[in-house]
Amino acid sequence: MKALSQKRRHPLAVIALLVMGLLLTGVLYSVASTANQAKADTGFSATDVSEGQKLFVANCATCHGMNGQGSASGPSLVGVGAAAVDFQVGTGRMPMQMQGPQAYRKPPQFNADQTRQLAAFVATLGAGPSLPDEAMLDGKGDATHGGELFRVNCAMCHNAAAAGGALTRGKFAPSLAGVEAKHIYEAMETGPQNMPVFSDANISPEGKRDIVTFLKTIESQGSPGGADLGSLGPVSEGLFMWVAGLGVIIAFTIWLTSRTS
Amino acid sequence: MSNAAPTYQPPTKVGRIADFVDQRTGLSAVTREFGRKVFPDHWSFMFGEVALYSFVILLLSGTFLTFFFDPSMAETHYNGAFVPMRGMEMSVAYQSSLHISFEVRGGLFMRQLHHWAALLFVASMSVHMLRVFFTGAFRKPREINWVIGGVLLIMGMAEGFTGYSLPDDLLSGNGLRIIDGVIKSIPVIGTWISFFLFGGEFPGSAIIGRLYVLHILLIPALILGLVALHLIFVVVHKHTQYPGPGRNDRNVVGYPLGPVYAAKAGGFFFIVFGVLAAIAAMFTINPIWNYGPYDPSPVSAGTQPDWYIGWVDGALRLMPGVIGDVEGYRQHFEFLIFGQTLTLNVLLPALVPAGIVFTVLFTYPWIERWITKDNREHHVLDRPRNAPTRTAIGMAGFTFYCVMWAAAASDLIATHFHVALNDVTYWLRALFFLGPILAFTVTKRIALGLQRKDREIALHGRETGRIVRLPHGEFIEVHAPLSAYKRYRLVSFESPEVLPAQPNAKGVVDRKERRRAALSKWFFEDRVAPVSPAELEAAHAHGHHEAIESAPSGH
């Protein structure tokens, strides 16, 4: 300690302090900022990456560029992470059928292995959200809290019963019925299509787990009151009463007033 | 009655009981009178009955619900059977609605029955009103009953809306917020009314209790009273009937109430009850557990009111906030006047279309009476085609309503038909103005076309599709003559003509009268005259159509 205190007036002490301060800030910052990012090393092997690159060049590069740098017809994929690839390719949205306001969900064009290889390659382009932890997808979180988070953050587009809803100019929030837990999680993390990103700083991983739990709970419990008419609310109820309800009633009125002639 | 009693001794026990009751109440006279009341038979006459029966079902199921519903806005934590809601903070009203849904035996069924019955109640009232309008049943002497019907429709909407808001879920809270916004857009007094209604700033802690009192006490009482009045008038005026042989403005052709009609009507109540019960048992309505407790911050996609409020919501959705961007000029609809905000983009759509619809609805019988100067009583209905302009006006109004109605579902139209929400809105905005005009023109043409077709059939008989070659080589299609019974309906209808301006008592044609004459011209100018006996005779004498081809078919 004495040596340190003696050298505190050394001309280089200022520089040493500056370097130390910068180092500390840098380390702290990188720790803090990677909280959202991912550990890029989610067990992808070198073969995964090289196979992924081949698939990428053959199927994605037309729009996203040979190195995923993007082009006029497709965005850059640098830093989108493995989670984005798993969502877009795993739900069949990519490769996209056609340019439009939004990519539609369709049967996946790649199998699980190929999707994984593509994810491995894109993950090497830049650090981004990695595939979600299995423990976050078990559906054993707090459904009540998840429901609250869902209504505050998601229901204005996806509808309180997750039945989906319209956005502007042909865009829409899809129904969440039958969507896999990992895809729900990845969508929140990567904000695909017109959806905003709900980063881990916005909704914690536990919060996302609660949301997944809520969605899986309402999906598995069914509709307590009978057929749900699409969970679309008063419009489908009104339509049902006008068409089916009044239709049956009118059939009865005709029967009642008909004469046997 | 009392002086007849000692001489008559009923032989059976039932007879003695009946006689006992009759001597003290005089019911036999009433039964005799009502039992012989004649009602004409037509399916379209039964919608009023459907509304009445739905209302009875609403009273029954509603009473059940009041046993368990607590309209308190006090806060509590949910601890019931529905897992995804456990531990959540909510109002007692919402909690008790969940309790009815999940814990009270038969509670969810009763809630769904009540709600479905409410939808049918207003729907059947609306259809009933359309039937009355398009058949001209609102004409003298039934104008006042038409107005009572209109008030009943408004009451039904109010009753529905107050009920929709009671569970205090997210959906209904959003609806109340819109109402609050509309109230606040009223200049000067809006804010005060809102604070008065909600007991402070929205949402406050008073509104559910207040709506509950309106919903279970005041509005049902008003509806009940108006229904009674409505039915008394039906008895006083007697029922209208469709035109037909032997039917005129001085008789009613049909079945007497007792026993056939009483049995039919009584049975029909159980049919309506059965249909509603089946729907309530099989189809979810208003799944409040999906929406969660009311919280002013979230708004769910697909937030709509029940169908009967939809058209007002649709008008709000159609109103642009600003219009135009011509050389940088944009027309805003919000003004600051003496420090007061005047929000026309809320006030106009919320009040003006509804104002137009109800003003025309309530005044129409008088408007038509003024134009036609027709002061006679009408008990025989018009077939819609035989009053082309009225039918066209009705369809214009109906289209106006339907455009707004569709606008309330604009988001669902966009998602389910894969079109852009913006385009749906633009189209509906255009149709808001053009739709009624288009509907008027098309309907009037169709009605006139149908009248011409009727005329053809009355004169030449029905086309059989059988082509016959005559001995000299001519091909003709065989027309089957109509029975006199069927022809009656096609030829005997009133067809008013343009009534030119008439001088008043002073011998002057004033400006109001000229306006009336102009309207009369607009109303009756396009006219297909009913077949006259002379034309009919000419057609029959020749048994051939060339002779009639040149006959005037309107002018």
C-alpha cells in the first residue's frame, strides 16, 4: 500500500487511472449490454455453421445478400440472432412466398435440422438473441401474472383472447392459437414482422415465461361456455344471433303460420 | 253477472270453481272479448311476439342473476376457480360475475341465456320495425304506436348497454370509456355531465352501481310500461293484414285468438325459449374471463360493443381526425374556443348519424301523411313493391345503418377477408355518403320492375315455358291463366298519383304547399298503374297479347 501511495504523484499515474477507469467502464458496460444478447455459443458445431451457410446461399441470399448483409429486397441479418431464424423459418414465414405487407405463416420449408443449421450460420454474422432456454418454455410460470402482462403489452394487437387483430395497411397481428411456446418466446425477443421487440429489459425472461404459461393455459382449458365462435367478441356473437338465431326463429314462424292446404 | 248466479248451478267441480272466479272477477266477458279477437296469419307478423318473449326470458334470467351479482366497485383479490385469474386484483362486480360463471350452479348458462336473449330482443324489435315500415303499417291510425315502438328500440339499446357494462371487465370498461369520451365532447356541459355520471373522473367507483339501478329497475319498468301501451294499441287498432280477396280496411281476416292462436302463441313462447336455451347451452357469449378485470391502460384488439350499439361505434371509427392535405392545408376538427375544446371529430359521428336516423324514424309517418294528404285509416298493408319510393327510402336508411354497422367490424373485415384496414375504412367512408343514394335508386328500380312483372302476369297469365307450334306455323308460348284469387293480389292495390299544389282557404298556393307538391312529384312520379278492369277485359277478350302490348304501363 505504501508503494502505491508513494507513486500516486507519478506522471504516469493519471494515465494508469484513466486506463483503469476506462477498462472498468468497458467491462461493466459489456456485462450490462450483453444481458439482452446472447451467448452465441449455444452448442452449434462448425459443421452446423458450414451446412447452414450452404443452405443460406441457396435459399436466402437472393434477398438477404450472400453474407446476410441485406439488399433492396430484404433486410440485413447481421445481429438478428439464432432466435429470429428459428422463428421465421420454423413457422414457415421465411422463405417468404411473396413481398407484401407481412409474411404469412405457412408449412415450414426446412426441417428441424436445416432450421438449426441456418440459425447457426446467421448467429455467426453478429451477436443476437439466441435460442430460448428450455426452462423458460415449460409453461409452469405464473399464469395470472402472464395474463396481466399479456393484456397490458400484447392484447391491443393480438386481442385479449389471443385471437389476433388488424393493423394498418394490410398488416395484422396473427392469432396465437396453436403457436409453439418457443416461437412465442422468440417472437417477443426478436419482434418479427410488424411486432415490436420486447427485450429482456422490457419483459424479463420470467415474465415471458409467465406469458407463455398464460397462453398455454387458456389454450388448454378450452372454452368453458361452449363453442367460442372464434373468440372474436361481440361481432361474431351478433352475426351468429342474426344469422343462426333469427334464422331458426324465422323457420319456426313460417312453420307456425303455414296452413295445411 | 251477480243476478245470474243463483239460477245457474254448474254440474262439475271445475265448473263450480270457474263460476266462483267469474262471479267475482267477471273474467268470462274479458275472455269472450279477447278470445274472439282475430289475428291474421303471416310469419312476418311474429317478430313483435319474438321480442316480447325474449323480454320475458330476460326478466326471468335477469332475476336469477341479481341473486348472485354484486355491483360493487370495491377492490378485492380473486380467489375462485378460474386459475389464470387467481390472486388478481379486481372489482367485486367482476369477481361476482366470475363467481356466477364458474361457481354458481347453472350460473354460466343463465348469464349466456340472458345475454343471447338480449341480442335476440333487440334484433327481433328491429326486424319487427322494418316489417312495419316496409308494409306501411305505421300509417293512420298507428302513428303513435310507431313512435312507441321507436322509443322501445332506444330503451332496448339503453338496457343492453347498461347490462353490457355491469361485469366490469376490460371489454365493457373500454365501451364505457368511449361513452365517457362522447359525453365529454359535448361543448361546455360535457365535462360536468361526465363527472356527475361517474361520480368524479372516469372510471371512479360509482358507475357500476348506478348502471345497475338503471338496468334492473328504471329501464325495465319503462320497457314494461311501453310494451303494455304498445299492446293496448294493437288491441284498439286491431291487427293489420296483407291485401287479399275479402280483406279490406273494415275487417280482419284470420284466426280468433282462442283457441288456435292462443295455443300457437303460447307454444311459440316455448319455442323461442327453447331456441335461446339451446344457443346458451352450446355457444359462448361475452367470455368475460378472457378479457380480464377493467384497467384503464390496456385496450384489446377487436373491442366492439354488442351489435345494436355497433353502428354508433362504426360512425366514430369512420370519422377522420383531419382531412385533406392540399398544398399543406389540412382541415382539423378540433377547435379551441374561449379556452374550451370543441372536438367535432367525436361529437359529429357520435350524435349526428344517430340523430338523423331517429329523427327520420320518428317523423316519417307525418312526413308521408303530409306529402300524400292521405287522412284515411289504413288496415290493409302495402306490399313493399307497391310503394316504390317509400321502400327505396327505407332501403336507403337501412344501407346507411349497415355501412356504419360494418364499420364497427372494420378490423375483423380486414383480417378475415385479407384486405387492408385503411382500404376498408376508405370504402366505407365513400359508401357512407353514396350507399344510401345507390340503395335508393336500385331499390326503386327493382320495385317498379316487380310491379311491371305483376302487371304482365295479371294480364297474360304465368309463363309456362311450353312452346307450341300452331297449324299455320306460328310459335307461341302458352300462358297459364291466373286464378281470380291469385290475380286479386296483383291488381288491387292503391297507387297514389302526384298531387299537385292545392290552393289554401284563401285561394293562395303558398310556398309550403309548393314544396309539398314537389315532394309529391318526387314520390309518385314514377308509377306503374295497377291493371284496370277494362285492361283485364281487353286482355281476356283477345286471349292474345298483342292487343295489350300497346296499353299504357305507367307514364
